[in-house]
Amino acid sequence: MFDLIMKDILGTPAILVGLFALIGLLLQKKKSADIVSGTLKTIMGFLILGAGANILIASLEAFGKMFNKAFSVEGIIPNNEAIVAVAQQTFGTETAMIMLLGMIVNIIIARITKFKYIFLTGHHTMFMACLIAAILSTGGLTGAPLVLIGALLLGILMVLFPALLQPYVREITGSNDIAVGHFGSLGYLVAGFIGKRVGNREKTTEEIKVPQSLGFLRDTSVSVSLTMTVLFIVVALFAGPAFIETKLSGGQNFIVYSLIQAITFAAGVYVVLAGVRMLLAEIVPAFKGIADKAVPNAIPALDCPTVFPFAPNAVVIGFFSSFIAGLISMFFLPLFGLSIIVPGLVPHFFTGAAAGVFGNATGGRRGAVVGSFANGILISFLPAILLPVLASLGFKGTTFGDSDFSAVGILLSMLIKLFT
């Protein structure tokens, strides 16, 4: 029963979000047809978002292999799933308990304070619970003290980060209906802060002037397809047909394979945006029930792609700017005595794109570029600084990819050393 609740229900983000929608609709005493429809559409929207993300990840992994072969890059590639999979073998039970109790702490804080954010990004909740369990164990904590302190920390973080981001989220969405619950928050915070100081929000990325003959580029799907096609084919030429056709494409011509992967990436972006729109259309009205009953004025804190539809051009700009920052950082990391962090395309896409949207909201085009560039530096240097801490726990070869995991891990390890 414990495994059913922790792994199959709370550990499945779509079910978790759907459960909150169901509770909200029940509290509003909606008709049974509306309850079934609203719950299923919420789950469906999240699954569509997840399917789009999987399409993107598969395409980015192919690009990453081509890139590494083309330019002989060696180093550590941050990957949240990989590090958690390894850590779960040692801290599986502690992670599950911290996650469950942390969610309860989140709801209690939202109930009794002015910070009304309910963190609904289930997989990030699990990742942070795992990180906290691993780091606290270095201070000699075990059993109930580790779980209770970890749950308190997790619950606070689940409210704190959405609260810090909310002023910028209001600028992006024009309302206070949703928040961003994603542990890449420091990058978004920095992007919004820098954007306001270097740019002009009136000169938004969404009003980039395109000549009439190139009007088709205003369609996000087309512009992403063309941009990624150029990138894929250039990298494919450097990687060489032999590598691609024997290792990646299963014999398909390397140019044709690159073209298909580029358009697949654009299809993934399209699916993500469609999923977000469906999710928002259902979760916000359903959440009113929880807001009215359990946590008055509760605000759902959702995954970072939630902000993508508000500035699709900034999504593309943010990804490229963050990735370029990651490439540049590779050459500077050894100068500081740090391991080389190879820019992972998945974290740079999702957090870089979101940082671009935040930067654009406060500083327009310049804010999107500079803000997401700053995010790229953060997710290069912070994971490199965290790496020795994780290595001391026996986790070698990878590290967390998003800024908040690294920052929390570094800060916690420093505090433990200070008090032990």
C-alpha cells in the first residue's frame, strides 16, 4: 500500500495534479459529468505536456550525441533523473517519507500564512526530497530526525521559490491565477532581475519585426523547425555520416535523419504548448474548490512550461542563449579548479526557455537574451560546485542539472559542516 501511494499515485505527476483537480471539483459540488470531465482533462493535459517533453528529450539526446562526437567534448553531463536513480538505492525510503510529509508541510504553510502556493510539480518534489535526504545524511542524521527535518525543509522550499517568482509571473501572465513550481527558480529570478535592468519590456520578443516575405517565420512551429534544422545539419556535418548512420539513424541518410529530428523537436514544442493550454484551462477553475475550502486563495504552482505560451519567441531565444552560455562556461570552469560541465540540452532547453520568458517580461528582447544567458552560467557553475559534495556520498559521474537543486545542496552542506 505504501509503494502504491508513494510511487504510483504521488510519484506520478499527472495523477497528483488530477487528484488535486478532483478534490477541487468535489469541494465545489460540481455535477458528476463536470467532475469526470475536469479531472480527466487535467490529467490528459499533463500527459500531453509530458508526451511533448519526451519528444523534445529524445530529439535533444540525439543532438547531444552528435554534438559530443562532432567536437570531442568530454566532461560531466548533469542529469536529475540519473543522480536520483542512483541515490534512491540508498535513500529510497527516506526520500518517499520526506516527499509525503513535505507536501503536507506545504499545505499547512499555505493554510496558515499569506504564502498560498501549492507546489504541484511532483517529479521535482521527489528530486528535491532525494537531494535533502542525501545531504542531511552527511551530518549524521538518520531515521525520524532526518525525515522530519527534511520534510520541513522541503515544505518551506515548495512555498518559498514560487513566492519569490510570483511578482515576475504576474508580469508574464497578467494575473495571479497560477505560479511556477519548478526548482530552476534561481535562474528565472536572476533572469527577471537582470532583464529589468538591461532591457525595455516594451520591446518584447513577440513583436520582432519580420519582413513580409518571411512572414511564415511568425509561426512558432515553422521558425523552430527551420532554426533546429540549421543546427542539426551543421552539427551532423561535423559529426560525419558514418557515426550518425551506424550509431543513431539505423542506416537512414544522415541529412534526412537530421531534418526529421529537427522537425520532431518543433513538433515536441507544439505538443507541450497544447498540453499546457489544456492543463491551465482545467486546473485553474478546479483549484478554486481547494482555494475556497482547504486553503483559501490557494495558487497552483505548476511546471516551468506553463509560461511558454505567453512568449513563444522568448522560449526559442532563451534556449539558445542559455546553451551558448553553457558552451562558454566549459572553457572557464577549469580555470576555477572545477570539473567541466558539458551543457545538457534538456536543462538548457526547459530552464533556458523559461528564463527567456521571465527576462522578456521585464526587459523585452535584451532581457530575454541576457537573462537566459545568466541562467546558462548558473546551471554550469552551480552543478560543478555541487559535484564534490555528491562525490563524497559516492555519487560520481553526474550531478543535478537545475539551479535550485545545486544551490540548496551547496548551502545545506555548508551549514552541516558549520554545525558538525
